[in-house]
Amino acid sequence: MTGDLTGRRALVTGAATGIGEACARVLAARGALVTVADVDDVGAKQVAADLGGRAWHVDLSETVELDSAELDVDILVNNAGVQSVAPIEEMAPDVFRRMQRLMVEAPFLLIRAALPRMYERGFGRIVNISSVHGLRASAFKSSYVAAKHALEGLSKTTALEGASHGVTSNCVNPGYVHTELVTKQIADQARVHDMDEDAVVEKIMLTESAVKRLVRPEEVASLVAWLASDDAAMVTGASYPMDGGWSAR
């Protein structure tokens, strides 16, 4: 099959639900042995059991515990993330710091842990789930936008260092994806923008998108699977918008 991943070992973070789960499922369907990493122990074990994979119960915001980690994987998908919506002056410093740990420090430490074995084998695929907010900014999302912009830089640096070792590193940049994480944002967006929740999706989440619908997790996963395949060997240091035309403006 095109994009066959038989024999590859993959680690997907935040894979108990949403984009991460969709990525884990499509990678497994293409033959990879998938480790499902998530702070939700029960959810991770359930998805792993469905896929014939492994579960890793881990809180990736506790980054010190990852300092000495070693990973033996061929494919690393850095997906775990959270959201917070507030004006800068109301953004709690601890919230900002935690989001940088989870979405910048943890990917760095996991990449650092995975590269030695990837280099030994002369093959590696690192896919970072960024966001259109890694390319554009929005008001009231300082912590998220800062983290995703940093992830973009980390991904490109990894691409340059890994190129001579057969390791690629790329970002996928979806707009708002139809997941529980996005659903939970609606009330916060309604509060900071002083509007009804029913108007948030149309007037806030989709206002910049030419295609007026949310992205499906399976669409993101399909691109991730291609980037993880042999077919994408010459694709590295790139950022792939999947935002319905948002970043075309």
C-alpha cells in the first residue's frame, strides 16, 4: 500500500483523543507499532488496546522527568497540547509557563531522546502538530501562539540537523479542528469577545477561513501519515497549512 509503515515504531503524544488518536489509528492501520502517550491513563490504554499498540501514561508538562529519556522510535508525532484564552494582562503566569513546557520543552526533550537511535538507523520522521497559530497570531491567545511559533523554530532546526542522517522534521498547521479541545474553547471565546456561544464558531473560529467548516481530525492524520512515510523523504523543514485558506490572507 502507498505509505506502508510496516515495521516502523511510532510514538504519538496526546493520543487518547482528538488529533492524536486519529494519528495513532492511521499510523497503526498502515502497519506501524504505535505507542499511545497521554496523561489520561485509561484513555491511552483503551486506544492502545484497540490498535494492538502500547500505552505510555505520562504528564508531559512535568518536563524534568524527560531530561534523561531515551526513545527507540522511527516516527515521533508531537501532538499533546492545551489551550487558554485570556487577555495578556489576565493570563496567569503559571498557565503560560505550563503551556510552554508542554508544547515546546516536551517536544524538544522527546526529539532529543529520539534522535540518537534515528541517526543510528539512518531514518526518522518527526511530525510536530503545530497550528495556523504557528504562522499567524490571534488576540487573547498569547501563550498558545507563543508556544506554536517556538515549535515551528524547533522543527526547522531539527530538520537542518537531521538532514544528513535521514531524519526529517515538519509541522502540520491546522485551523480549528473538531475536537473536544476546540469545543471547550467556545465558552472562553464567547466571554472574552462578549458574544453568544452560537456566534463564536462562525464569527471567531471561521472568520478567516475561506472554507467554512472545522477541520476533521482524520484529515490531519492523513497528512501526518504521508509525512511519516518513505514518500516524503525530501520533505523537511516545512510547515503545511490545513486551515481552509486562513493563512492565504
